[in-house]
Amino acid sequence: GRVLGKKAGLAVMTLDILKVTLAVFLVSLFTRLTGQPLDGLSAELQAEIQSQRQLVMIIAGFAAAMGHCFPLFARFKGGKAVATMYGFLFGMAVCTSYNILIFILPLIFFLVVLYIWKIIALASMLSGVFITVYAYFVVGSVEMAAALLVFTILMIVRHRKNIERMIKKEENKISWM
């Protein structure tokens, strides 16, 4: 958005979110179409099959996001994993048994941090930490928390220049909120 303007930035962010959501959705659709019907199976077996489907969706969403962050055509220099993390969360909320709160809560957390400190990089990194802790302790998904932990570490590493500027109190702050 900084180079091409707000409209282009919003369009790019939306596409970054949607490409990961699409990966999760397509795997969700494929596992439903090719998987065995759950009718007539024990509740335990149904739960295990659902768990395996969710794991495959986590892997697909994570892989799509890593492809965004390390694109081959750009010599592995891609995004900072923020929009793709939100695409991953939205896809998991829509396509699995995870509650929509897995997407909404970190977004609210992001906006609150942004409102208080006015620094997008800080809000991005802290929302990643928040949702990782939430996924592990509240949702209870080790797999989801592990994927989000990698997202968060990647976000922090990718924002190292921003962190340096924050330490020096030179990081740009937004003025529109």
C-alpha cells in the first residue's frame, strides 16, 4: 500500500488473505468429496476422521502462506506473513469446526493494539502472539498452535527492521486512527 496507494494496498492485502483461505477451502472440499461418509461410524471414529481432515487443512493453509512468504519467483523474498496468517485463520474458521472467533479475536486484538500504539508492525506481531496462545490454551489444538507459532516467529523475524526502529522510537505511526 505504501508504494501503490491505499486502494492497491487493500486489493493486495485482500488477495493475500484469500489465496490462503482458498487453499484451505479447496482441501476442505476435496477431503469431503473423497473421504468416506461419516454416517454409521462410531463417534470416536468420526472425531478421528474430522481431526485428520483439519490437520490436512492446517498443512495446506500453512503451505500456501509459506509460498507467499518465500516465493520461488522472487528469490524467496516475500511477505511478512501477516495477511496470510489472517487468511489461514479465516479459512480454518469457515472450513473446520473451529469457531469464527479464531479469526475475529486476533483481528480485534490487532485493532486495539493499533489504536493504542498506532504502530502496524507491533499490532501485527502481538496479534500473532495472542492467537497462538489462544489456539493452544483455549481452542486446545496443538497442531493449530504449532502452525501459528511458526507464523508468529516468522512475523517477528520479518519485522526485525521495524523492531529496530521501534527501539530507536523511529517507527512510523499511523495518523488515521
